[in-house]
Amino acid sequence: MESPREYQEIKQQIRKETDAEIAFGEFLERSGVDCDAFMQQWRINQSQFNAISHYLFGLTDDLSMLPPALAAMLKASRQLSIKSAAA
């Protein structure tokens, strides 16, 4: 059984992940992109959509569950952003 501190850490991580998922979905909708259409166009499921949101919000670096081309694009985007910010 987890200690109260471990439970709070897990609860906080779940809250961060949920907030990232909602924020990504809201961003897409504000951009005129339907979330279901986004998933269909990229041929991804809900878990993969969530993995993208976790990556975009810096909660994980693991993109192993995504199609390779999509994972590579996200990694390249992050690297270019880092290089651009450092310049």
C-alpha cells in the first residue's frame, strides 16, 4: 500500500496529465481542429492523443506508442524550439 505522500504524488501527477490533455484539446478546438478529426487524420487513438499532450506539456519524453513519423516530428519540433530559444 502506498503512503499518504506517495498517494498525493500520484494524485498530483494524474491532475497534471489531465490538465495537459484538456489544454491540448482546447488548443486544437481554438485552432479550428476537432479532436476526433485530429485523431482520425493522424490515425491515433485516445491513449496516443493523451501521450502527445503529455509530451507537449513536458510531462514525459516517451513517444514510443506513437507512429514513428509523428514521434519524430514532435521530437524535431522540441529540439528546434530549444535551439531557437538558446540562440
